[in-house]
Amino acid sequence: MGHSVGQVARLAGVTVRTLHHYDEIGLLSPGQRTASGYRRYTDADLERLQHVLFYRELGFPLEEIAVILDEPGSDTLTHLRRQHELLSRRIGRLREMTAAIERAMEANTMGISLTPEERFELFGDFRPEEHEAEAGELWGGTEAFEQSRRRMAKMTKDDWARFTAEAARTTEGFAKAFTDGLPADGEVAMGLAEEHRAHITRWCYDCSYEIHRGLGEMYVADPRFAANYEPLAPGLTRYIRDAFHANADRAGS
């Protein structure tokens, strides 16, 4: 005889009053009735209710849900595919919003005082606080980490412009050395590695050779960092990492 309204309410996590309302507006009418006139829901009714609740969760008004479910030629798979696509889009959007909020929290923690216009002008899609957060996971509480926080908080727009220009020149040098076939443990590549280490020390924190080794490993392991180098030449990130290591070995560290 199917399921009673109370059973369906418990199964679906809705109220009996909600089911009565769905029946009254023609959205979900039970397929059976007892001799006494009580509602009894069939398996097909439960399937329709599941679609109603999915679409409602996605923000569709009840009137529109009724139209969608009664579309000629639509079946369960059609609705599931549509719901999956809509949920996937929502998940992607929520992830973007979550990442944006996290970046804002990190930037606030760092005390970066650049205006949004200045940040976009200097960095585009690059977010320095993402690198700061990564460094915090690796070296949080160390003197290097605290130095970086203090120095970056004081940097002006002109400082950031010089900082990024220096970094770009070093990256371009690495890319040329790599595409020219120069070895990562050669003088040119190691010289660029030392230039990079000095750049970090000058602007961010006292970058020891051991920390520099760790940076190289981070660049390879994390796609966010590799994305700064791989578009210039596939394999460039590992080349830079190897140059960092070779330079550290040359210094006896």
C-alpha cells in the first residue's frame, strides 16, 4: 500500500505540513489513497520528491520545479544529470569564494597596505600572501618568517615594483639558461640561484642556503609555484630547484 505521509516525512527530512502543501499545489500528489482517504506514496512518488528537494536546494521556486519535472520526455537520468551540473557549478563558485576569503584573511594578517588598484597593477592574478601562507606552514614561528611579515608589511608600491622586477629578471635568466642547455650545476645557473637567494634576503628574510633548498622543493611540489615557471619552459621548475641545490652544495651548506 505504499508509504504513509508520516513515513515519507521522516525519510525525506521534511514536515508533514510540507508534503500536504506539495499535494495541494499539485507538485507532489500521492499516487495512492486508502479506503479512508489517507495519502499513500509510491516509489515513483518518492523519486519525484527527491528531485523536488534537490531542485529546491539549488534555489528553484516550487512553481518552476513543477514545470521542470513535468517537461515532456524528461526522465530520472535527465534530472540527475542537470542537478549534477548545477551542483558542480555551485561547488566551483563556492570554492572560488572560499579562496578569495582566505586570501583576504591572509593579506589582512600580513598587514599588506596596498590598495586593490595597486595590487592588481603590480601582481595581476599573483597573490603574494599565498606564498606567505605556504611559508608559514613550513617555517611559522621562525625568525625568517617573522622577518618576512615585518618587511612585507612596510613595502610600498614602489618597493613592490622593484621587488617583482628583480624577480622577473632572475626568472628570465633561468629560462634562458635552461633553454640554452646550460647545466643546473654550472656557473650561470648557480649564479642565478645565488642572485635569487640574495633577492629573498634583501626583500623578505635572511634566506639561508638550507631555506633556499626548501624553497626549491616547494616550487616543484606545489603547482601554484610551478605555474610561475612552467609556462616559460616545461621542466624549468625542476631546473631552478636543481640550481638552488647546486649553489647550496657549492657553499658547503
